[in-house]
Amino acid sequence: MIVEMKAGASSGEIDGVVQRAESLGFQSQLNLGTEKTVVAILGGNTGFLSTDIFAVLPGVERVTRIMKPYKLASRDFKMEDSVVCLNGIEIGGKRVVVMAGPCAVETEEQLMVVAKAVKESGACVLRGGAFKPRTSPFSFQGLGGIGLELLAQAKARYNLPVITEVLDPRDVNIVSQHADIIQVGSRNMQNFALLTAIGKDKSPVVLKRGFSCTVTEWLTAADYLLAEGNSHVILCERGIRTFEDSIRFSLDISSIPVIKKASHLPVIVDPSHAAGHYSLVPAIAKAAVAAGADGLLIEVHPNPKEALVDGLQSLTPSDFARLMEELKLVAKSVGRYI
Ligand code: PEP
Ligand code: MN
């Protein structure tokens, strides 16, 4: 249930709504908007609650029920676009934020070469996996803590914020100490213990879409992060399983405008994991920017043939540089910049 306060409602009046919710055994979350405050009444079964209980309170403008399963991620709760800020970079603003780097951190040399190259081409966040979610337990699992150290070194050397994935709630703390953005991979979109731990940590987080999950399930998973008070949530479309087998995953391009309508959260696109092949990455990346994506997450490797993970879908630094020039034109044509 959403309680919209009148413009200029006093803090005492807002508090009155919160107190009433708590006295009835519900939780509440505030969206202190620029024009008015919205209080979400959450938990328990608000379906049995009459809207009048809140409508009669002083300072209340309107009370409505959110019929969708996701609440805090919904535009009903927050009308204005959310912008996630890190190191002066805004994700969800006019700039299309490009995050690029290797699938996995492999060696110091590999990471530094890529970090330098992607920075020179205009990427503003470095990606690199230290903990890799591999389908087989016998595949390279990532360098773990050593990988995190290398990412921190690359960040310091090239003044590039870093994004890296966390797989285990017990690693959230160490990952957030080394990285600027925590990535929740597709396979963990509905790992609720992990989401709760990251929600409590409050670091900026990229929540990748589960490849078999609907947009509704994805936004409802985002509520786990938001419910813990972490408002720095960025969504990432990375392709879904369909009957189509000419591509690794089908990028659901329509999820971008669908999310923009349903939610206030920024949404970026990972064309690499959808494509599965480097030759398909540029077209998908450009389509994503044209469709309104707030950023891109792209795999780049200095020598894709030698990559330990996802070499086939990784761009070389020179391919990435060329793509960035093309992306600038697409961004400009939709009133954005890179
Ligand atoms: C990745 O970004 O390296 C990754 C494993 O992606 P996804 O979770 O989308 O498969
Ligand atoms: Mn990968």
C-alpha cells in the first residue's frame, strides 16, 4: 500500500503514518521525493487493510494499493528516475555508462592491459570476475581474493571504479571493500540470502536478470535489496533462454522500455553474455543504447583466444575502441552521451 503525503506535509505527519503502520504490525519505507513524500506500507497482508486507516490521518493526500508483486522497485512508490552515483559517475542520468573488462581476472598483466585500453576508449568502470559462477566445478573458478587485490590495484592505477561479482553472502564484505559495484550474476538473481546481505551492505549493486526469469520476478528480486535500505540498485538485462539457438541467449531488448515504464531503477545491458560471440556484440550493444539503456557491460580481453573464460564473446581492445566510436553516435541520436 502506498500513502502519498500532501506536498509540504510535516515530519510529524509523516511520522504519524509510520507509527500507525508499525502499531498494526507493518513495516514502512519512505521515499522523500522532491515534491512530496511517499510512504510504502509493507509486510504482512496489507490486502486485508482498509485504505481508510491511513487516508484519515493528517497530511495524507491519497492511499492506493500496489497490485504488482514488486513494491519498492515500482514507479508507484517512486515516480522520479533513480540515479546511482559513484565517484562522480551517474548511472541513470544522461550519460550512457560503459563498463568493460575481462570476464575473469586472470593475471596482473592481462588486467592492467585491459584496464588501460578500456579507459583510453572511454569506459568509465572496469569489470572483472574474481569469483566465477561456472557451470562445471572443474572449470576455472576465478582467482578469488587475489583477483580482488588485482582489481583494487587496477582501480588505483587507472582511476577506474570496478565492478565484480559475488557468489556467497559470506564474501559480500570483502568484495565491497575492494569493489565499487557488486554484481549479482544471472544465476543468483533469486538467491535471496545473497540479496539480503548485499542490501544490508548498501554498496551499489548490479542485479543481472535471471536467464529464466520474467521482468516481474526480476523487479521483485530487486525489492530484496531495496527493502534493506540499499537504494543503489542497477538492473542488467543479459539475455534470456528461448527456443532460439543461433545465439547464446536472446537479448530481451523490450525489457528496457518495459522496465523504464514499470520501475524507477536504472537499467544497463550486457550484450556479451547474450551474444556468446564477439561478432554479434556491437549490433546488440548499439540496439540497447538506442532502446534507452543507461549503460553497457562489455567483455574485453587483450587476447581472446587465450582467455580462460568467455573468450569467444570477448572483444579485443581495438574492436572495443571502434565500437565505442559507433556507440557515441547512437547515444547522440537518442539525446544521450558516452
Ligand atoms: C559475467 O558477467 O561474467 C557473468 C557470469 O554473467 P551472467 O551472470 O550474466 O551469466
Ligand atoms: Mn563472462
